[in-house]
Amino acid sequence: MVSPEQKQIVLARFTVCPNKDCKSERSLMRTLVKKEVKAGRMEEGEVEAGWFMTSAAAFNPTKPPLIGSVVQVGTGVIDICLDCGTVYALVVAKSEQTITPAPMPGMQSFQPPHIPGFSNPM
Ligand SMILES: [Zn+2]
């Protein structure tokens, strides 16, 4: 497993739907966050959430990295356009993470890397 606390570098942010016939700014989680702000349960700009966040480490699976080695990890925060249904990335980030020993089964749950300003609803 990789350590969760290493620094994320944001490579790109997308604020509109990439569908050239759409270009909407309305996405599922942005809309839900706006409703929470309106209801007074969140502050404006406090958090921008994606529908899900996923990460993958870049290494050759036939030569797994050793404990203590550093790997490149790519992360995407994904949302859904409310006007055309296109699933697209809000944020694309990278980090270097150190391989740590795997926890004992049942001892620790996986923590996805943290991107400042974003929350993962899962
Ligand atoms: Zn769209």
C-alpha cells in the first residue's frame, strides 16, 4: 500500500462539461454542494466534491515496487454533467508516494490520497 499523506500536485482543473455541444457548468456534486451551502450546512468555497475519486500507481506489475520505494500516483476527481450525462474529470492530480508495508487484514482501511479543497463522498 502507499502512504496517504504525501503531497498532491494538481495538473488540471475542469469547470465545464467537455461535450462540445453542452459546455454546462452544472454537475451532480457541485449542485448538491450548492444546496448544502444554501441550507447553511456548508460554507461557500469550503469544499468542492466529486462523485468519486480514483487513483492508480504507475509501475510494472511483473516487477512490484519494494517497500520504501517511491512510485508515481495519478488521481482523478470525477463528476457527472447534469445536462448531458457526460462523466468527466473535475481535477487531475499527481503525487509521489512511498510504498509501505500492507496492514494486517482488518486492521486498517484504505485511505485515498487527499486533494486540498476536495472531499470524497465515499
Ligand atoms: Zn454536458
